[in-house]
Amino acid sequence: MKSFQNSFNEYSYYITPSDMIEFQYCKRFIYYMKVLGIQQFEEKRYKVQKGRRIHEKKEGQNKSYLRKKLGVKNKYIDVQLVSERLKIRGKVDEVLLLHDDTMAPLDYKFAIFDEKVYNTYKMQMIMYALMVKEVFQKEVEKAFLVYCRGNNSVKELSINKQDENTIVEEIQEYEKVLQGYYPKATRYKSRCDDCCYKNICIK
């Protein structure tokens, strides 16, 4: 396993899952914020603050707890991850070592499971999986989400090569925008209504 704990700030310009979520929502959002340097001003929301407290509480409670039903034989908590190859970084709640010698990221969500895993969650977990593979030099075939507002129910996501390739292509597109490419606007025009850049965005 590579150690990035002491030098994680060196990778501050790397792309995070949060960056990619904004990029998927609207690619021009990243252009205005990252390329032109026009910052958004967004108040901290209750859910975000509550979610952070949930993570802190779980981190304290679960230091020695292994999820035997998931086939976990060891785990790492609150892991800083970096892929130097893909220029991405992030922090995941847990990295699990499974009995088949593969690994899996696990993340807590302050949410209720409503019969589907949102694309933003899946994208985030695939990015974690790519970083886990590089940092730990282990195969990653699955990931887990814990829904804290749904009796801590655990949902398993499969991770396959096609999913990974799709995310890698989106990361490359993100990097292209950072280099000055002006992307197309989102197809979903309702997203423009409350966008902080709507008055300067060229339609």
C-alpha cells in the first residue's frame, strides 16, 4: 500500500468525486469555476453538516467492527486515496479487505435507500475503486454503501471494467475542460434556473 497521508496536500489540484458530480450535473459549471476562477457562493446545508457528523460518529464506533456477512477480514478507516495515473483523489470512510483477497470501498450516506442507487453515488464509488486498486495493488470487484437514514442498510454495487472505462473517459473530458475547452451546456435546462452562473452562461 502506498502512503499519501503526510503529503496529501501535494495533490490538492487533483480531481475529486465532488468535482466529478458537479461536472456530470453541468460541464460548464466546472469551466466557470475552475478555468475562469468565478467562485460559487453556497451556504452549508443541514444535510451536509449532519452527514459529516454521522461519518465522525461511525468512524469512532466502528474501528474494530468487521462486517462478517460481507466477508470482511480486515479494514482501513477514513482513508485518503490518490491515483497518480488518473490525477484523482478522495477520502473514503472505509476500505475493506475481503476473504477472497479483493478489496472494496465502503461509504456512509446520510440518506434513505429508495430502491435505486443514484448515478452520483455509483460514480463516486467507481472512482474510489480505481484509487483503491492503484494504492493497494488489489483487485476491486464491488463497493458498499451504508444508508444511515435507512436503519444502516448496506447495498452492494458491482464494479466492472466497462464502468471503470466510462469514468476514465469522463475524467479525461474534465481535464480537457481544465485546459480551456468550452463544453456544451447541459441538456436539462431546468438545471439552469438556480445556477449561480446563469447570467454569464452563453446559451
